[in-house]
Amino acid sequence: MAEDREPRFRRRKTARPGEIIAAALEVFAERGFAAARLADIAHRAGVSKAALYLYFPDKDALFRAVVGEAIAPNFVELRVMARAYEGPFAALAPLLLERIARAATTTRLPAVAKMIIGESRNFPQLARVWHDQIVSGAAALVSDLIAEAQARGEIKPGRPRFHAFSLIGPMLMGLLWRETFEPIGAEPIDLAALARQHAATVLSGMLAETGR
Amino acid sequence: MAEDREPRFRRRKTARPGEIIAAALEVFAERGFAAARLADIAHRAGVSKAALYLYFPDKDALFRAVVGEAIAPNFVELRVMARAYEGPFAALAPLLLERIARAATTTRLPAVAKMIIGESRNFPQLARVWHDQIVSGAAALVSDLIAEAQARGEIKPGRPRFHAFSLIGPMLMGLLWRETFEPIGAEPIDLAALARQHAATVLSGMLAETGR
DNA sequence: GCTATTGATGACTTGTGAGTCAGCAGTCGC
DNA sequence: GCGACTGCTGACTCACAAGTCATCAATAGC
């Protein structure tokens, strides 16, 4: 009776890494790098802690894998979208902000961003991975889009990098507000509405007179 | 011979708390809350670890004291300055942004802000202290200034809170960039120049037509 | 079926840092 | 000067989490 009970574990060499990375993304996002327990990640992935070490040499390597496999692809997609867009900057910018607002509610990205910001001093190698794989590319993309729009006469003069900060900064602030203060009961913020009002405000300030 | 050597320690009941708070601010700013070692704080304050517990019951209480004694007063001062200002919002806003840029280079405030953002999930009580003592007041101040400027017809309609994000967000982003990515060799950012360009851009977008 | 291979485990070691405590040593009052 | 008070210390305990290892058990190949 009940001789056909489930085996205590199965051998699934190829499926494990992906499952572990998914579990690690969850736990890193919830607790930050230092406070994330490998035991928690293992439990959530349905394996023992020791099994993690069959696939990743240490906690750092696991984090790098998370950034590379689970985060970076989203940005590649964004880049492709922005590059494929044909039309005035005044129409692209609201789409961009709205997409950020949406990503903030549907992905773990804001939590990971918060983690990087908070732990960069103690784990500079994390900041480096994040910077090299994500941030520098994204910053260059937005700056380039602005520089090109300036070349077309759509946008006022001014350093493209600063214009990029003017455009993106408020969304980052909203996203961090949501992550940091809403859990403790602060007044929530409607990121989609912020995206709309900020787009209107900042574009009105950035567009060249001829582009109005 | 050498009988008058310094005593191994002195009893200085009233001076200790301030020295400990100053040391704690340094260490918390450098390492974050979780990674800050009480032994380091004690060493930098020139006392033993056990001595900390004569003045503060635990690490949390020490952190609360740091926020209350070393951080909050700066904001009170800011509030007084902004309230005392007489004149159009278009002149006040650049002053405000420039002051943020300056504070970012002369105080530990950005490091502490980064710490709060990064560790709020694991230590919600820190986020609460920070929110209640600093952020909610500052946010309300800026929102109120904007609402009053709208009432005077200087600024376009729109939710004052979102306008506040449009104004402050890019400075926050610049400040976090400096804290997070400059230590690892990323391209530095000139916060004063960012403040000037962003002020020009966003004011041009926010000011009512009549106010130009 | 049988066996070699290797994916997977539970119990272990090690390092670290918060918080504690018995007693020492400045310093105040006389 | 000298006791009494108490600020202060060094050495301790305890808890927790990264990383290791001897060994087991699922399964691929024959």
C-alpha cells in the first residue's frame, strides 16, 4: 500500500538553473542582497541549499546571473522598441514614461533598482554589474534620442544628459516613493497619472518654439 | 618617570551622546544600517561598544537619534528659509534646486537617503522615522509652495504633488547617481549644472503664460 | 535487472556581529 | 586624602547565515 509514493527528489540538471534564478530574483527583490538568505532561495526553488552550489559558485555569481538572465532582456526589448520608433520626440516621450510606469507595477525591476541603490557601497561589484549591463545603456539610449531630436530642431539646446535626467528623474522618484514609503502606509502615488502630467510639463519646457 | 600618563578613559556623561551620534551618522552613511557595526561606531566615538548601551538601548534607537538630532534640523532650517522667502516661485525654485545640489556635496544627507531607500524593506521602522520626520514634511512644503503659486496665477494647473516630483525628481536622480555609480568609475555628474539646466527647463514648462 | 554515474541532500564548520555582565577605575563629596 | 558612586571596559554568550562535505538515491546505459 502506497508503495508508489513520490521520490524525495528528482534529477533535473537543465531545469534547475532557471528555477533557481527565478527564485533568487524574488528573494533579492524582497530582501536586498545582503539580507537575502540562500536557504530561502533554495527553499523557494524547491531544492536544498547545497544544490545551489552545484550551479553557482557563490552568492555574487547567482546575483550576476539574475541580472543577466532576468533583468537585462527587458531593457534590450525597450531599446529595440525606442529605436524602431519613427516620429517626433514629443510623441515618443509620453510612451516612454508610460512604459516605465507600467513596468513599475508589473515587474520586480523597481525593487531590484532599490536594492542596487541601497547596497552599492557595500557591494560595489553589484553596482558595476548593474551599471554595465543596464544603466549605462539605458542612459545612453535616452541621451542619444534627445540629441537626435535636438539635431532635428525639435528640442531646445542644452546638455542631452541633463535633459534625460529632467525627463526620467521624476519617474524614478515616484517609483522609489512607491517602493519605500507605500509599504509603511504613506500616501500612495498614481504613477500613470504622474507620467502623464510630467510628460506634459517637461515637454512643454523642452520643446523648441518651432516644434509647438 | 612617566607617572603622569593619560588615564585609560575619562568619564564624560554629557558629551558622549553627541559624539556617539556623530560617529554613528558617519558609519551609517558609509555602510548602511544593517552593515554598520556598532563596534566601528564605538571605536570612532572613542569608546567601547558596551558604552553605547549606556546611552542607547539598541541599534534602532541609535538610528532614530541620528535622524532626529543630526538630520532633521537641516530640514527645519530649509523650511524656515522657504517660508520666509517673498517673491515669485520662478525665482525661489532655482534657489531650492541649487541648495539641494550644494547639500549633496557638503553633507551626509544623500548617503543617508540612499540607505533609507535601500533598507526600508528590511527595516520598515527606519523608513517610518525618516518619512515622519523628514520626507512628509519636505514633500508637503514643496507641494504647498506650488499650490500657493498656482493660486497666485504663476503656475499652470495640475496636481501640485506631481509638479513637486517634476521639480525635485531629477535632483534626486542626480544625487543617487553620484552616490551609487561614481564610486565605481561611472561618468561623474555636475549637480550644480544639472540644477541650473533643469530649473530652466521645468520652469519653462510649469509657468503660466501670463507669468513669462 | 544491474551497475556506474552524478544530481541532490542533511549535517557540519566557520565567521561575524548584536547584545550582556561582572568588575575596574575615574571623579565627586566630604 | 579617602570612601562611595557610577561611567566605562574586556571578555563573554548567542544567533544567524555562507559555504563545505561525506554520503545517499534517482536514473541512464547496458
